[in-house]
Amino acid sequence: MISKNKQKLISSLAQKKHRDKNALFIAEGNKIVLDLLQTSLKLEELWATEEWISKNQTIIQSNSSINECTVNELKKVSQHKSPPAVIACFAQKDHQLNIEELAGKLSLFLDDIQDPGNLGTIIRIADWFGIENIICSKGCADCYNSKTIQSTMGAIARVNIHYLDSASFFSNIKPLNLPIYGTFLDGNNIYHEELTSNGIIVMGNEGNGINPSLEAFINQRLLIPNYPTNSETSESLNVSVATAITCAEFRRRAF
Amino acid sequence: MISKNKQKLISSLAQKKHRDKNALFIAEGNKIVLDLLQTSLKLEELWATEEWISKNQTIIQSNSSINECTVNELKKVSQHKSPPAVIACFAQKDHQLNIEELAGKLSLFLDDIQDPGNLGTIIRIADWFGIENIICSKGCADCYNSKTIQSTMGAIARVNIHYLDSASFFSNIKPLNLPIYGTFLDGNNIYHEELTSNGIIVMGNEGNGINPSLEAFINQRLLIPNYPTNSETSESLNVSVATAITCAEFRRRAF
């Protein structure tokens, strides 16, 4: 069963302030819970139907935080329309950013990415392309939002997300002399630019692009050209799609 | 106002069978409606608040299908949680695929892409990269689903979507001798492969990849390598992300 107290806790974790206070987050549904159970993330507690538990014995075997409960109980605390067979509560990661560690690496800076799904997809992309650190402006969606967690497909466990004040961050990394890239609709064709294996790639907000106050920090303006050039087309690419193409192009240079 | 009959019609268009029967579809909300109004799509009828109409006079000026209504009326017929200021009904596109027109072009084949958001994002990607035709297996989401329409950001007007039986389609294009590409987790590094400026790129279902029954038609198996190669990472990339990177790489060869 799910005790009254735990019901309260699970429901409260739908809100960022309670996630922050408890340093916990919720994952709902078979696929994402199984993905996360196979990472280094610390499971706090898990509630599932008898059927789910017996099906997944090998994965959860000796774990004492497993609780059997009914579909109705899951329905009560679920944020989904149709109740999942399993809900799990994990500890948030505790990782401090050491600025120096960015020196030799490629990292992402997200400027007010607001859609939780986009953020999750970007975390999954970063994981695929070996980008260990994502710096998020304070205006970004929360990486522990359940939609974000769902879209990361488990990548949240392997990528470090840091929420920092944008201006302070860019001032702090100045001594590293890192190349700072940004994507713009009037940038230079990315395929003709020199791209380094370290640096920061800045991706802008869904509707407004990169905040003008950050442009001064950017020393290379990139464009993903449409095809054929100058043909009538969409105004822009979705930000997670643009992030994917940009990261792929940086890594392609290494092959 | 929105008459009782129109209310019924709008609500019914949330279902594919009614969209198909009437050859209509619905777009909800300021951004997507404005995007679509500026394309070649035929507007059937539009309902909006007084405020929205006066703000957008220049775009809708001489159009007789514009109806003023209240927020409450919009709320009644909306599929969104918070009612939009505008709802519009457009005619579906009427485009027959002529197989021969694929000969010199790059096209996409989507195999059971089930998420409407993924489908919409892929349509937007196709538009960016000058891919005029997308062939969808019968198991794909409907391109006139409101979530798909929303994610296309207007690209639905410029890309032709054809729902066809997979096996018949691949048999029918045999005489064209087109290269057929597919992305696989055990394919060949896309950056080392020869990619042509025409052909078909097959993208597989979100959970299951490309249907085994289609593999025989594919003559080049591609892989988007993760970085660093063989490091521990996500199982795969999201299908719209993989489509974006693949299409970008095909078009990059032309720059």
C-alpha cells in the first residue's frame, strides 16, 4: 500500500519547490522506471502492482524500498491520465560544477529553454554525444519535472545539469578562454566554420532565441543552413532538433 | 458566435474519422493559426475573440469566414486545457503522389511513427531540408492530429504527406532504382558512407525501430555514431532527433 504520508509526499513532488526541498523526484511508468533503476541514481522508494513486481524480480530483487500497492492507489498519486503500473521516487543528483573541469570539454548552455520535453530531449542528446555538463539559465524548465525525466529516457543519470546565473557563469569562465558558440538565424554556415573539441554551445529560448544580453559573450555565431539555401521554409528548427544537429556536427569532426 | 452545428463539427474533428470524412482539420491558438494563415492552405472558417480579430486585422482583412465569439464559446470546443483566443478550420491538402516524381528527390519514409509530436517535428525538419514528400506507413499518427499540426509550425502546408501501404510502396518504386537508406543501431557510420542527393530515408517506430519486413528493401544501413564511440550512453536517439541529424548530413554533402 501507499501510506497517507507517502501519498502526500508523491503528490507534492509534482511541484518544483517540494522537489527542491526534499531533493527528490518522481518517475512514472514502466519504461522510464526500468531505465532509471539501471543507472547510478539512488532509489528512495518504489510502489508497483503485484504483477509489475513479479515481472521485474531480477531487477529489483534485494531492494527493501519496494512496496506493493493497488492500481487505485497508483491512480490517486499519478500525474498521468491512465495510471502507470509503477511509480518510483529517486534522490536528485548532488553535483557541484567545478569551472575548471569545463576547460577541455564540450558543454551546453541553455538559455531559458521552457518546454520540459525539449529539455529532456536535449539531455538525451547530450548523453549520446558525450557532453557531460549542461549549464541551464535560471529561466529554464526544471530537469526533475516529470515530463523532462520522461524525455531523458534515463540520460538524466549520466549528464550533470547545473542551474546558474547566466551573467555570472560567463564571467567566471572568462579565464578559461573557451570558444563560445551560439546558433543564430543570421549566423555563419556551420559546415564552413572551424569547430573545436572543447567550448560552450549556447542554445536559445524556443520563441525568442538567445537573450541579447548574452550575445556579447559569444565569439562564434553558427547557422544550420536550410536546403536549398534561401528557399521558402519554416521560420526555424525546433530547439532540440537544432541542438542535435549542432552537437552531431561538432562530434563529426572527430570521425 | 459559434453555432450549435459548428460546435459539433469542431468537436468532431478531434477524431480522425471525422477529419477524413470532412477533409478538414483544426488548428488552435495564436501562433499556429497565424503561421497557417500565411500559407497556401485554404481557410474554411475561423472563430476568435474580438480582441484577437482587431489585433490581426491586416492578416485576415477581407476574409468572410471570420467569426467573432466569446472565450467561453472557444473553451467549449477547445481541446486545450486553457482556451485559445482563436480556433481555425482548414481544408486538408489534396495531393496525389506520382511515383516518378520521387526519382530525382530525397524523400522520407516513416514506419509507424506513433507520437503525433514526433510526426509534426519530422514534418518541420523535412520542410527545413527541402524534402517535399513524406510517405507514412498506415500505422503512423495522423498528420492532421492537432498535436501534429501544432508541432509542424506551419510546415504542413509545404510538405506533402502520403499514407500508403508499405509493401506496395516499396514494390512500386523498384523500377526507379532509388537508393533506400535506413537508420539502425548496428548500421555503418553515416559519416563514412556515400550519400546521394536522391533516394528514400526510412525511419523506424519509436520503440521497435524499422519493421523487419521492410529491411529487405533497404540497401544502405546507416548509424549515427555516439561519442566517444562505445561509451556508456542512452540506448538510442529520439526518432525526430535521428531524422534531423540524418537529413542534415545528407544536405551537408551539398555544401
